[in-house]
Amino acid sequence: MLRYLFRRLVKALMWFVVGSVLLVLLLRFIPPPGTALMVERKIESWVDNDPIDLQRTWKPWDEISDNLKVAVIASEDQKFPEHWGFDIDAIQAALVHNERGGSIRGASTLSQQVSKNLFLWSGRSYLRKGLEAWFTALIEVFWSKQRILEVYLNSAEWDEGVFGAEAAARHHFGVSAANLSRQQASLLAAVLPNPRVWSAARPSTYVLQRAGWVRRQMSQLGGADYLRRLDETRPAPWAQ
């Protein structure tokens, strides 16, 4: 019986590995039709008896403002072009901070956020974090940095039921994702840590201050020229 269960477990694990690799490879070339987070939000609305209409329109890389691309990197993951999915220094700093108590600090890269939003559920369990690491490694191996950022910008949540750059730009500012100004992009990036509470269209004093910090970081990174680094060859993980 134990041998039978072990064989079944190994077989299931092999199917999971093959299936997840094929799924990630497929999504390298086609737009994801939705995300696990969108499904989660819809289920939450049914449970709470508070229906929501999910808003999302996929836009390819060239139809999203460079301002938003740089703003998101500046706000969420300034080492994005260099790392292979995990910012070890940020993880260590977060662990030290969290051990001291107080508010919990995260250290998720854009790649990790894509993995979680696209494939997984919310929560802090070891199982979810393990699966997040697996999918993060897969997309870092099989996708370009440009593709990772493109999927992120089309999947991020920017308000209740508002997903992706195009829906966010229309919802908050009445413009397309391609026409977002530097200020508008910085406001959208500023609310990403808590988009269901903070508003880019009606920013609080804190959000305005954070958006100002994002714009300063965008300038220090070099603005749109910084995006060229996404196409540069990264060193192997063991060489970092």
C-alpha cells in the first residue's frame, strides 16, 4: 500500500511539473485570459453577496506608456533587470525587520507577484510560498524580462475589480494606458501596495508623497532609457 501511494504521489508530482512547464511556455506567447486573483475576487464577491464587474483589457507592450513601466519598477522592484526572480538582499532585510515586530514587510519581486497573481491564491502558507517560488523560477527561465513586466502590467489590481493598466488608466484618469503621463503613472504605481484602499484618482496626502518619491526614483533610474536594460543579458544566478 505504501509503495502504491508513493508511486501515485510521484506520478502526480511529475504531471504537475510537466503541466506547469507547458502552461508557462504557452503563456509566453499568448495573453493570459485571466488570473487566479481575478477568480478569487469574483468568488469573494459571491460569498459576500456584493457582486462586482471585473474590468480588464489586455494591451501589448507597445501600447502601454513607458512612464508606467518605469514607475512600477521604481516603486516595486528596482533590481528587476538584474535578478532571477528573487531579491536576496530585500528578503534578508524583510526578515530582520519582521523579527523586530510591528508591521509585516514583504520582499516580493515583480516576478513573484506575477506568479502569485497569475497562478495562485492569497495567503502566507508555506505551500503557497513554495509554489510561488516554483512558478517564479519557471517564468524567469522561459520568459523575457519584458514579457514578465508586460504580464504584470496587464494583471495588477488597481481598484476593486479593476485589473491591468488599460482598465486602471480608464477607471482613474479617463485615458488609455498608452497615454498615461508621468504624474498619472506615478500615482498608479504609488497605490500598488494597497490598491483597494488607496486611490490614484483621489490620492491622500500619503499617496501624493509616495507618488513624488516614485517620480524621483524614476529620474534616478534614467527614465524610459532604463527599459533598455530589460533586454540585456543577465548573469547566471550562481554568478551573482
